[in-house]
Amino acid sequence: MIGVLFDKWGLTEKEGREILGCTLDEYQEMKQGKIEGFSGEVDEKICGALRIRTALKFWFVDEERRNKWVKKPNKIWGGKCASEMMIVDIKGVRKYLESDVW
């Protein structure tokens, strides 16, 4: 599930691993469908990514637009895109998106 989402967002394998803080082996297991047995921190970041996906559905009806938004420079983060910010603060990205949704 997470691998499909990251593919839709146009993330590289390296970006996906950096966002989740996981090893190459763990990331490949995720892309093959494994959904449990990861560290608490990795699980928390997977949950954060899924919540970002949900919040984006409220922001953008069009799937293509919401998927492109993740890689689009954003003035809220000084010209960095959401995927760059997720690497350093996935909770912050999630909270930003959810604050305007809920």
C-alpha cells in the first residue's frame, strides 16, 4: 500500500526510505505488501503518510493534482515541496494539512 502511494506521489525509492526512516530491505518488503512487523517509528511514519493522503483528498478532488502537489514547491515551506519536508518532519506536514481540513 505505501509503495503504491509513494509511486503515485512520484517519490524515488531513496525519498521513500528517507521519509519512513527504514532500511532498503524494509522498504522492499513494504513494496511487496508487508504491512506489519516494522519498528514503532517506521509504523508511525507510515501512518503519517496515510493520514497525509487522506487529508489531500479533502484538499484536492482531482487525484492527479493532489499527487503532484507532494512534489510541487510550496511557499509555506520556503519553496520546498511536501516530500522534502516529510523527510525532516512528516508530523508537521500532516498537521499542516489536517489543520485546514478538520
